[in-house]
Amino acid sequence: SQKIEQNSEALNIQEGKTATLTCNYTNYSPAYLQWYRQDPGRGPVFLLLIRENEKEKRKERLKVTFDTTLKQSLFHITASQPADSATYLCALVYYGNNRLAFGKGNQVVVIP
Amino acid sequence: NAGVTQTPKFQVLKTGQSMTLQCAQDMNHNSMYWYRQDPGMGLRLIYYSASEGTTDKGEVPNGYNVSRLNKREFSLRLESAAPSQTSVYFCASSAWDTNYGYTFGSGTRLTVV
């Protein structure tokens, strides 16, 4: 079965630095991949979507890359701020299936 | 501009009791979903409804039933609650245009004792 892997250890990073998170998947490539942010006690909030034929997407201080050869997506937060502290979820959708499958999430803590 | 509204926010049930979790969206989305989130397990899909009038099982449907009442509302029912159903439940909706992702509700924290 398909697995979606995110680092279970929290990423502690100094304010102003770039935080980089990894999402790895097994087996076949998804049609597209999404990233969500989740704060404690809240529902996930959609951030970015990247399609199979796209290498990179940007939105303000966020950048996502998608490498179908490595079966990996990288999520970058540049010039990180304490307000960026949250858990970030990777999610995949496959062709013919509009359902999102989520990774377990990776916590980011930005230290002032 | 409410988005996805879930009720209740918190609930404690005794084993064997039944309850219905309510979800409504005001974004005219076609598809709706129910997920549960457990520590160390991530979000897992229970049931989904691709469009009004259709429902399908997700990854963990056992012990649950759903009703897509109309385009706006999608309810999740626990007929006989078990402690293993203690979790945080999220409802979500999405449009046909996938560029906008899913919109999630704020969740229902359910404890079964």
C-alpha cells in the first residue's frame, strides 16, 4: 500500500532561517501533492498545491518542490518567523481518485 | 463567510451510546469528507461524498455511517460508540477545482468512556 512519510521529529529553527520539510512517498506518483498547516486544536489549512508535471511552486515565503524520480516533495519556509510555528501536513491525490491521503505531519518550532 | 461548520465541538459518550456529528459548508462545494485524527496516526479518511446523493467508504469506515443530506450537509453517525472511536473528527469539503485544496472544519473532540 502507498505510504506517505514525514519526519516525526520536530524541526527547531532560529528565526530568520529557512525551514525545510520533507515528504516522501512510495510506489506510484500522485497526480498532485498539497501542503497544509495545522495549529493546535484547529483544522488543517490549505497552503499550496503542486502537480506532477511541475517542479516548483511559490507563495510568498513558501516554496514547494516535487521530484517524481526521488518520490519526494520539499517544503521550504524562508525567513521563518515565530508565527510559522505549527505542524505541516503533506497530502497526495492520485489519478482517478479525488481523495486526499495525508502524511502524519512535521512540527516546526521557530525560536525567536 | 463561515466555511465548514462542525457541531458539537466536544462530546463525551459512554460505550454503546450513539450520536451524530453534524457538518455543513456554505461554499457550494460538491465533495465532502470525514476524517479522524489520532496521535501518531495522522488524518485518516472515514467516509466521503463525491457529490450530492453519493457516499463511499474511506480507509477506516467500520463503526460509522454517513448521510449526505443535501449539497451543504454531511453527517457522521456512531451507532454504538466504542473507546477506540475516541478521536478528533474533522469534516472537510472541496470543489471540483482542486487548485484550492480542502477546507476543513474546526473539529469535534470525542471521548468514549
